[in-house]
Amino acid sequence: MQIKGFTAAAVKAGIRYRDRLDLALIYSESPAVAAGVFTTNKVKAAPLLLDMDRLGKGKAQAILINSGNANACTGKEGMRMARETSAMVARQLGIEEDLVQVASTGVIGQPLNAQPFAEAIPRLVAALTADGFDDVARAMMTTDTVPKSSFRQIDIDGTEVSLLAVAKGSGMIMPDMATMLCFLVTDAQIVYPELQAAIRNSVEKSFNRITVDGDTSTNDMVLALANGAAGNRWIDEDNPEGREAFAVAVASLFKELALKIVADGEGATKLVTIRVVGARDDEGALNAAQTIANSSLVKTAFFGEDANWGRIIAALGRSDCLFDPERVAISFDDVPMVRDGVGLGDKAEEACTDVLKKDRFTVTVDLQDGSGTAEVYTCDFSLDYVKINADYRS
């Protein structure tokens, strides 16, 4: 997977992990249009605060990513380290420091040591290659079990445009950005407002619709760089067809990566779509779907392959969505389990239990009270989830 005008690399820096890739760099040969979306957590890590400030100019040329240490809740020293590591990269690349974005993921509250960066960054820059994005995806991993990337090519007025995205995320995943990082690079010529709109709108329907454990992190971001190397007709307000094609491609990329994150949820064995229909409005449907998707009791029932619809309707009842309990219908895939708020008996439960044996299925809740709909993507809670998080810092 290559994108014109971009190179990438990853090296073993020993920031926390032994003998594995943990420091990565994405580089554009020329300054790129840059856009981003960041965590809504009130506690934001130093890299995010620095990036948010620098993105005000709408330009970036490099992204430095480390795993193993979040550089979060580290005070003034954490911000100094974010600036210092970005300055190291800028000096090696011969670019302005303000064009370097930084991202960190890992343990919160531990000081970041400059020495591994100082030793590794020269090697990192020397290793830059057009084929380096697979290594970047691996270097970003913390409790992830697989690297996550996706690629698209689209036509903009007869010119081929490429998009590539890498992501990480496995635990502390909850809508409104969670412990996940995503970096999109494209050779499209696109103006900042259109790039920002495409990113924000796509995040809303992808990364903001996933949940593994209901926790929202301090470090998460989606960054996009567009260097214009494709030479396509500019994607701006005067090019509606180009805007639409680009937006659809970004949405498709992010949806694919979001589902990969949920499927790789810590200890997850099942990917579950919670679909709420018939709500009074979309907002209510989304709130209901998120409440069900975040229920620990619902998620443990999924792991146990138990068609315990009572847990689903109980979670629905504590949501902020308005509905009539006597009109609720629930099905697992296309198998009905509840009609008019009442269970359909043992045979229906047996059929639904068969659905739960699959590694992917959909729970549909029909409120029969309007046209509002929403989908949220979640996974089961397994014994391994507890083990992974109990041992995370050891």
C-alpha cells in the first residue's frame, strides 16, 4: 500500500516494550493540508493539546507516534517532552517544528523518557519508505492483537486518488473517541474545510459508534494529511461530485477500521451490531443503542451465548430514549424474541441462542414509535478482558 508523496517507518525504540516496534513516523514530502478530530475527555494528554494548537494552521508534514506510554497526566514535563520529541523529528527531516504532529498511546501517568527517542529518531528517519505503513500499524499496537489498515482508490474527474488509513484500538473504547488512534493519508488535492468536514462526519458514523468497554480515553485522535500529489481537480465547494466521492471513501475507510477495532476488542469473541429502529428521532435511537451496547450484563450474556433479552430491555429502560415498553420488539438477526414487550417462549429462545453462537450477529430493537434509527457496534465481555486489563501494567 503506497500513497504518492508519502513515506513511513517504524523502529524498536524500547520506550516500554522489549524487542518490538514501538515508534513510528509518517512523512509527507511537502507540507500537507491537515485536519483532525480529538477525544472529548476533559483530561487530554500533552500530545493532543500540542496537536490541537498546531492544527489551527491547517498544515502538517509529519506525524510521530509512540506506543507504551500515553504521556498523559504528566504536567508541564509532559508538554515539554511532546515539544522536544517533535523538535527531534523536525531537525532530522529539515522541516519546521510546527509541521510535526505527535501521538502517544499506552500507560497513563508515567513520565516519558527522552533518551529512547533521541537514540531512535535518526534510525526512524533513515528507514522511511513508501512501503512502511504496515510497520506503522504494528508499532501503534498496545493490547491490540492485529494491526489495522485500509486502502481505497477513487476517481476524481478522471484522476486516480488514493487514500490509506492505519488505526489502533482494543480497550478503553467508547463513542466520542476512545483509546484509538487513526491516521489517514491521501494524495488528494482538497481544501481544509472539505477535509475537516469529511473527517468529522465520517468519525461520527464510525469511531463514535463503537464501544468495547464504555471508557473514554485521554489520547485519542484522528488525523488526516492530504498532500495534493495526485494533481486532481481541487476538491472544494465548486466540485460537489469530488466532495461526495471523497467523503464516501473516507466514510468507508473509517467504518471498516471501526469494525476491526471492535472485533479486536480486548478478549472479544463476538462482533455485535445493536440496531434500534422505530424511535421518535435518531438521537433517541442512538442513546438507546449506546446504552444497550455498553451494558456489562448484556455483553457477558453475549459471551455466554445466552439469549437473555431481559437484560436488553432493562438496559433500554434506563436509557434517555422515550418509548412505550408494551410496543417493544426484539430480534436476534432475523429471529424474533420479543413482541409487544413480551417474550415469545422457549422455542424462540432456542432459535435465538443458535444466533448467538455466531461470531457476528445483529440485535434489532424496534420501538414502533417513529422513524428514528441508529446502529452501534460492540463486542462481548469475556474472561480474557478481565485478565488483559488486570495485567496491563505488569
